[in-house]
Amino acid sequence: MRIKKNIAISESGFMFNPITGESFTVNPIGTEILQMINDGFESDQIIEAICNKYQVDQHTFDKDLTDFTGMLDHHHLSQHHDKEEA
Amino acid sequence: MTRKKLNIAVTGLNAIDSPGPGVAVIRGLLEAKSFDANIVGLAYESLEPGIYMHNLVSKTYQVPYPSAGVDVLLDRLQFIHQKEHLDVIIPNFDAELYSYIKIEGELNAMGIHIFLPTMTQLEERHKINLFDFGKKYAIKVPKSKVIYEISDIYDLQKEFEMPVVVKGKFYDAGIASNIDQVKSLFKKISAKWGLPIIIQEFVQGTEFNITGLGDGKGNTIAAVPMRKQYITDKGKAWGGISIADQTMLDLTNHFIGSTKWRGGFELELMKDKNNEFNLLEINPRMPAWIYLAVGVGQNIPEALVRMALGEEVTPYTTYDIGKMFIRYAWDMIVDISEFQKISTSGEL
Amino acid sequence: MEKLRYERPIIRRLDSEMPNKFGMRTDYRPTTQIEGVAVKTLIEEFGSPLFVISEKVLRSQYRKARKAFTTRYPKVQFAWSYKTNYISAVCNVFHQEGSWAEVVSGFEFQKALGNGVEGSKIIFNGPDKSEEDLEMAIKHNSLIHIDHLDELYTLTELADRHKTKPRVAIRVNMDTGVYPMWDRFGFNYENGQAWDALNKIMHSGKLELVGLHCHIGTFMLSTQAYAVAAGKLAELAIGVQRKFNHTIKYIDMGGGFTSKNTLKGAYLPGSDTNPSFDDYAEAITTALLNADFTAEYLPTLILETGRALVDEAGYVLGTVISNKRSSKGKRITIVDIGVNLMFTSFWYDHKVTPAQEFTQYAEDTTLNGPLCMNIDVIRESVSLPLLNKGDNIVVHSVGAYNMTQWMQFITLRPAVVMIDVDGKPHIIREKENLNTVNGQERIPIHLNRFEL
């Protein structure tokens, strides 16, 4: 999964989709995950990194990550192939 | 002589098609002759236009909705006060007045002043109580009755002539010309806004408004009558003209004198076929068209601030007649970074 | 290196809405402890969910109420409303403070006796008093508040049979300008029923008329209604004095005072808008003092307020079972507190706070209980910080009615703990177990065995 290329993410966790004009806010851990996704991390790498850094077990975080990426899909912010979607 | 500087916080920056009075109030404050105002905006939502009017508002903070309770509001105001050293707050939304009246003591202790009606004044002019209000102060109000049960509707035929206005407790109203329509409006409005429902005599005529300021001792500090010239589909004035109607001014003096009204207000009046004024509603704050009052020579926002600070204010007695206000919409160009800042940090 | 506190990732779309006067957003601070005892410790020790009652708040509420009335009126007596919360430890806090008991069934009457309340200090209300109940009340010289004519006749017969003069009052209902009018209890004032009942009592000579009682409604946001009611009862009392030269000893204004809870559909929180004890006291005592009583005949004022004394003292602690999403993407959080324990969630928007620190990020959440029933909703829509599975929450102001109206349904009822004024927790009602249910059951022999 990738975040659509044209979507800007600020350090303060503000996301803007220039195609739809929608804005979003993301909490700090969400911003961190988005950064990892953009850097090409796969989910198991994200899980490992987060579980090493935060007080959370793999099961819980796995579930929360699925939920989070599910919401990215829900808001049409992600793409699952390399080709650019609108 | 240098004029004193005052930090004044203002709410109601939603200058939209059903506008809050904030931006108009601010324009009055910036034109004040007796002080230099530095305006701090207080906003609920990040798209209230006033937030982005940097020539009027130096800094805006988001504040919690009244539904969050006064403790949370006080916390936030304390935070803002530390940074901005507020002298006066002017709340402009009906829904927030209750909370501000409630915390007046705490605000005063912090050195912040407000100038609002008393809790009793706020309550007794409420839609539900308006009929009793009229009786108490000998002001003509349309006959109205508060009903809780749909079966009460049948008794209405004895007391009211059709059509009648069916109103919700907070919002919404409709005109019914027979009992079946009353029933259907009762169901529709009570489903949305709850009980009770207010049944009001329908008064046909021409709408007039008057805005003013009472000193809390029964004296009129300012009063400007206006006739709406253009009304939007939401019932808001988009254009109006100052008029010289002595009956309206007498009515206002009587209203202020008998209730000892404290603060700004707007009376909504309907002049019926007998040329008599019926009081439809009392708004317990300055109206969105308050800048007309400033423009005709009565700077009500300025006077209100001075009253809040405990100064003696000489009442305004004259104003220019035949001056119009014509409202217009104005598109500002705003960078998304500003929207981002207010949305994520609650400050801009 | 120590790991950082975890918060689940969230994304929220910025919906650009203009301020709607009726928009809802709630701001929170965590409730990590109650009266100095950590929520986590309470749950570890006594389980989750858990009802917690603060003895300190019970006493301070009572003292606030008493002060509001006694500073305005010379003769005041409180009677603890058993139905609001009849856990004995709670009742006894109020009895220690000086409250009599107000009961509405034979069961509650026995509970009050069991707690050690003298029969003469028990007020017996309610429409359902059996002959045995009435005999018990007569035997203990209690104050019997007559609800209807059938009860009046039964009492007259019992008085004959036992050769005694029971002490009675009548309950009066009336129009106080509020809706709904509670006219199904007692005798109506406006149509003359009340006066008629008083005549019957006085002419029979078999009952000792000592008081007048009313209870005009529940969660009364208008104090003016109490002033109207007090005025009308005073008029009746003065009428009895004039006609029969008989002095009414007390006027019992019942209960119905609000707590600080927020009713569903209210815009401003109850903590900002609901009347205080001083507001109620001012309305009631002014009406009584302005009535035509001479100083020597001024009746005692009895108050049966329950909710306003106990609601704020009660909390229920719970634990997050799971976070889910609805088909529309809305956050659903399931907790172990259901409507079976919190009956009041049907009419209040209870304040819910997390029991641990959190950041400013929040999600619009539906808070569901653990029952497999669609109606098990604690809050339909509440903006809550991000809760993880296993996190704890605290529901506030649940002291009234929940610990008497709770249902044994699907799950067993949890323990109730009282934290004393020194901050020490005591179990005041044990967690129920299988035997609580099975112990009452009997299985016919032919249903004892089966094979599957």
C-alpha cells in the first residue's frame, strides 16, 4: 500500500488531498506511520518499529494498524497498485 | 492625549448568510473614539470568516462549545487571558449567553468585564415565556400558548383564529391554517426540537427592528430603529434603513425602563393593520446589522464596552435618519496553511 | 530505553461545518482516582465493572441540602428515600446524618427497620400497601401517607380492629404549572378530592391526621412549581386548622430535585443549568413562610429528596472490551458496563471520562455495553479520546436509582464499594455469584436429568 503521491502530509499531522479538496488531521503516531508507509515500509516492518518504540503488543497494534489503513482506504487516500488513481 | 488600549474578545465571527454579529461589532469597536481596540477572536469552528480577517482580528482562539460546560470554558478563557490580557469579552451567540452570565463573577475576578442581561432577564424574554413577559410589562405581544400534548390542539379553536404560527422551543416555525396542519407541524417540530410547542397568533403586517443598549438601571443609552428592506430566504435582513418612528422609540424606552434591561438587544416588531406594534421576539444581544447603528451615529459596541468597564456613558439621543445598510458577500483568498493552523492548533 | 505510551493511530476528516447552536462537543479531563484511590487499584481489587460510592460526597451533599433549608426555615426534617438507593451502608450514612426513612413497600419498610430506624421515624408512601404492610406500620407507629380512598377505608377498619389511632397524612396531587402533572398518586387539590379526604379523616375520628404530603414530579427543573405546591398544601393545612381546630404537624414536600446529570436532548450540561439546593429551598420556604401560619403552628418541613443527595456520590468503573467500526466508518467502543446496570442511560447523557491520561485527539464514538441486545447503548454519540482495549472508563453521577433498578440479566450484578471519609474502600454489596441466581430456583424432579 502507498499513500497517493499528490497528497501532502505536514509534520503537524495535517493532510490535504488536492484532487478532492478534503483536509484531514492525523495524530502523531498516525503521522509517523504515514511517513513509514511513504518510505516504503511493509506492514510487518511498521509493526516491528512501533512495537519497539511504544508500549503496545503486536496483536493490539496489528488490529489498530488494519483499522487505520482501512480508514485511509475509506477516505480514498491510499492506493494499492503503482498506477496513479484519482 | 493618547487613548487607552483595550484588548477585547469577540465571538460570533460567522459572517455567513445567517450571520453572527461578531464582525459588525468589531467594526464598531475599531472605530471607537474613546479607546484603541485590539481584537481577539473567539471561534467555535475553523471556517468562521472573521478568523481570516486579519485587518479586523489580531488573533483568534478556538473555544469549547457551551455544551461542554462552564468549567471547560473557564479553563480555556484563563489560558487565552494569560496570553492576551483581556479587558472585555463580548459574546454574540444566544446559546453562549447563559454560560457567560453564569461565570461573570469568575471573569471579574480575573479582571475581565462583560455587560450582559441578568439571568432573570435572559429567561423571561425566552420564546416560551414571551406571552407572560408581555402581560407583566404591558407590551403587546401576539397571543400565544405553550402546549405539550397533541390533544391540547383541539382546545385551540376556541382561543385562536386561524392561521396560527407553530413554533419549536429553540428553532423552527411554520404557519398553519387549519387544525390538521397544526397537528402535522406539532409532530414535525416536536420530533426535532422536543416539547413544548408554542402556538402563536399570526400577525400580518410589516416587520420592523430596533436595536439598543440598556444600562441595567432603566435608562436607554442607545436606540436605533430600522425597517428591513430586503429579507433573505432565511429571514435575515440583507438591507435596511434607519427610520424616525417615535412609537418604536417610546416602546424601547418603556421596555428598558420597566425591565431595567442590561446590555445590548434587538426587538423584532410587527406593525399590524391597526398600525400597532406587536413584539415578536427579543434577542438578548446586538444584532448582525449593528453596524448600521454605528453608521448613523450611535456606536453601541463602543458604549457597551465602556459600560462593561464601569464608565459613565452619556446616552445617545440622535441618529441619522434615512441611512441604509446594504450587505454584501466578499470572497477572501486564504492559503490552506492558515486553515491548517487554526484546525490543528486552535489558534491563528 | 523505556517505551513511550501508546495511542492508536487515527485520521479525522475536517468537516467544515458552521457553528450550529446545538452542536455537541465534549471536553475531558481523565478521572484517574476517586477520593484518592486509584481507579486501576479499585478495579484490580474488586473487579470490573464496579460501582463506587464516595461517603464524603454523600455527607457533603446532605449537609449542603440541610444547610440550604435550615438557614431559611426553623423546623426541617429529611427522610431518606429508600428506592433511590437502599444499600444499607448508604442508608446508614444518611441516618447517621439525621435522616428518617421514606419507604414505598413492605420490603423497604422491613429494610429500614433492619437498619435500626425507629418505626415512628419511617414514612410509608406509595399506592401499594397491603393489609399486612399497614398492620406492620400501625404496630410501629409509623407515618402512613394515604394514597387513595381504598387505603383510607382499610386503615379505618384496621384502626377499629386494633383499637389504635394510626398516624396518617394524605398525599395531594395538584397543578403546579409543570408537565407532566402527576395526578395518578394521591388526592387531587383542584377538584376537591383532597379536601374531601381530609373531611372523611377528621369526621371519622379514627385516624390521627398529622401531615400533608405531595410529590409533584421527578427531575424538576422548575423551582417555581415547588413554591406553588407548598402554597397549596399550606392552604389546606390552614383550612383544617380553621374548620376542625386541628393542627397539621408537618408538610412533606416529597422529592424530585434534580442532580447535576444532563437530560437527553438538553443543550447545556446539567451541571450548569440545574437548580441548586438553595434555589429549591428558597422557593419552598418562602411559600411556607408567606402562608398564614401563626408562629406556634408553623408545620415541620419534611423533604424526601433522594437523587440530588446520592447521584453525584456514585460512579461506575468499567473496562474497554473492544473497539470496532460500524459499516459507515463510525467508531464503536464496547465496554463491560451495560444498560442492565445503568438504567439511567435511557434518560441521561451520562458524563464518561477515561481513567488514564490521553492526548487531545478524539473520535466521535458510540459507547455500547456488553449485552447481545441492540438497545445496549450507554452513549449514542460522544466525543471520546482514543481508548485501547483494557483501558478503564469512569461513568459519573450514577448513585441514584441504578443500584435499585439494575437487572440481573445476562450477567451478574457487580460489587459496590464505598470509599470512607479517610479514603479507605469497603465492600458494601458483594459481587453476585451463580448461587445468587440458582439459590432461588427449584427444579422439579422430572427435569433433573437429561442426555444430549
